[in-house]
Amino acid sequence: MSPQQGEPSPLAGKRIVLGVTGGIAAYKAIEISRRLVDAGAHVVPIMTEAAQHFVGTTTLSALASEPVQTELWHNPTTPIPHTEVGQGADLIIVAPATAKAIAAYRMGYSHDLLQNTLIATRAPVIVCPAMHTEMWEHPSVVDNIAVLRERGVHIVDPESGRLAGGDVGAGRLASPESVVAAAERVLGSRDLAGTTVIVSAGGTREPIDSVRVIANRSSGKQGYAVAAEAASRGALVTLVSTVTLPVPSGVEIVAVETAAEMQEAIESRSASTDVIVMAAAVADFRPVSVADHKLKKRDGAPQIVLESTPDILAGLGAAKPAGQVLVGFAAETNDLVANAQSKLERKHLDLIVANDVGAPSVGFAHDTNAVTLLRPDAEPVEIDLAAKRDVARAVINTIVEIRAAAEIETQTGKI
Ligand code: C5P
């Protein structure tokens, strides 16, 4: 979405590093740079050695906001180029990004100034791949792109069209207009600034004895992606988690194991929280009594008596403070929408994210997910198979919409 006419561009005053790597599409980086400068950004250009075979540094220097940097060693601009450029950036765009640059970034292989800049930054990164169709569709590239997406890197997919050498297919660098629009989206979306968010993630583990647990297959990846997306949009995020994945930057982690611990961690914070996303797979049953020692095999198979765990989400729904947005997840294997819809109503939720965990590549442990978003008074929205981070983005977009609608209602005195 481009900003409305009259609104300042979200790029105005922003320091944007434009990394240009060695593909034929490097010439289009000149136009991207010009458009960013026109929008009021300060463009810091970096070219790899290979990029210089395609366009001259003079051209890009003339159309960016400062001379092109190419050198890790003997860099005339700064004595510590490997960190300084990345630390000072509000956004980094790599356009075009070759298969080699994408692979190096995935690995953190910091052999040149651009790769050092990419791993010495906390700024958002947009990668705009451009290569021949065979390369774009090669499993190594597909895998590298999937990993970058999962980490929250914004990928501007290449278009289909004429490629170098007369070939036609997918792999052509996205248009300068699309690249700049992506930059506007990324820098414009601080739409959760100051909002407090709790996300639960992972499956709970309910002890049987001092070593055994009843667990489930949840990996926590979707919850972590939601936490990372919310944090990147300015929210103050607490992640209540049963798993040990890398903690997204800026997120506070609270480690728990059982449903009871998760309940305590969330309920003690819930009254002062704007948004709660229960992405965790909380056990529905737990052993009534827990042996304080390891049950012995020689004593025979134990009779384990189970009791229900507290339904954390239902409890939160019943005690929901005005203005709080409550989101649940529903992992179903049949009657997905009907079951999720009934949960939405029963637990007084504002949104439920339903996933059919029986479908291929969907749900537990996968890096991808396909979900249906259900709200009380809106048509269901289907999100087709996508990286969990992209699904997280759709969930957060919907939460932002719900908060905006509630704000309008408050202002017009409807509630
Ligand atoms: O009813 P069901 O367990 O399928 O609902 C799933 C949703 O409820 C998830 O968001 C999950 O985190 C939450 N839940 C809960 N406490 C439970 C069981 C599930 O908060 N004991």
C-alpha cells in the first residue's frame, strides 16, 4: 500500500543501505536508488565486486546520497566498515540479490562488505532475488529463501518475464516500483508501537513421574513467528514458551513447562496486556498425581489417572478487560471451520486461527502453515500454504484491523 497523497513517505529521513550484487539486473538498482532518494531517504550504496562488472560505481554514486562503498579493507569512508554501515541503517535492501549473495546471507558467511553489513544490523532487510529460472527453482535457492523468510527477512519475489540471453521465465528482478513499495510497507508498519502483547508457544509437558511427561508435537515455530512479527512492528512482546528456539530480537521470554505454569505466567500479566495470542498447544489432560521418583518397569505398567487442565484461553475470555484482543489457535483434523467457529464463540475470542493439522506441510513442526482466520462478525479468510512468518504477518494484520475497528467504535460512542 502506498501512502496517501499528502502524507510524508515512511521513507523520508530514513537511512537505507542499498546492496547491489552481481547480476544483469544491477542496472535496475540505479532506478531503485533514484526513487528512494526522491522519497526523501538517505541512500547508502554498497556494491559487490561482481556488481561492478555490470554497472559503474560512478553512476550509482551520482544517483545515491553518498559515494558507493565496495571495500571491506582500506575503505576510505570509515575505519570499521564491517559494522558501521549496518548499525546505522534503518533498512537494508539487497537488489538484485544473486543466488550466491542469498546463500552467503543464509549462512552468515561475511566475506565482503555487504555480507558483513547484513549480519551486523538489527534493521529490517528486504531481499530482491534475480536470476535465471533454473537457479531460482533450484532446491538450494528455494531452501535458502525459505530460511530467510522464516527469520523475518522480507523477500520481494522476482517476476516472470524476459531474462538475460533471451530466456523467458520466473526470476526477473521485481520492478523498482514494487521494491520501493516493499520498503514503504516495511518502514511504515510500526502499527503496534507501544502495544503490549503476550504470545504463548510450544506444547506443554505434563509430568507423570520425575522423568516422564505427556507431551505433544507442537514445535512452537508459529508462536515464535507471531512474537517476532509483533516485535518488528513495535509491540512490547512477552513470549511464554515451553521450547528453546532462538528468541526473536526485543522479545522478553518466560520459560514454562506445564499448563499450570503457563496459566500462572499469562494470568499474572493479562490484565495489563492489549493483545494475547494463545498459539501454544496446551495439554487438555494431565496426570492427577505425579510420582516424585522414576516409576520402575519391574512394578508393571502404571494406571495413570488423568484430570482436565485449566482451559487458560476460556478463562482469559471470561475475564477479558475492555479493549483487549484475544486470539486462539485451533488445531483440527476434521470439520475445521465448524469446530473453530464454535471455539471462537465458546471462549469469547476476537479471532481464531484454524489449521488443519492433517494436511501436508501444515501445522506442527513444519516451517509452513495454511490457516483460516475466523472472526465473530466477518467472513472466514483463508491463508494458503505460506511460511509461518507470512502467516504470522496475516494474523498480526488482522489484530491491527480489530484494534482499529474497536478504536473507531469507541470514538463514535457505540460502546
Ligand atoms: O479447545 P482447544 O484446546 O482446541 O482450543 C485451542 C486453543 O485453546 C489454543 O489457542 C490453545 O492455546 C488454548 N488452550 C488453552 N488451555 C487449554 C487448552 C487449549 O488455553 N487447556
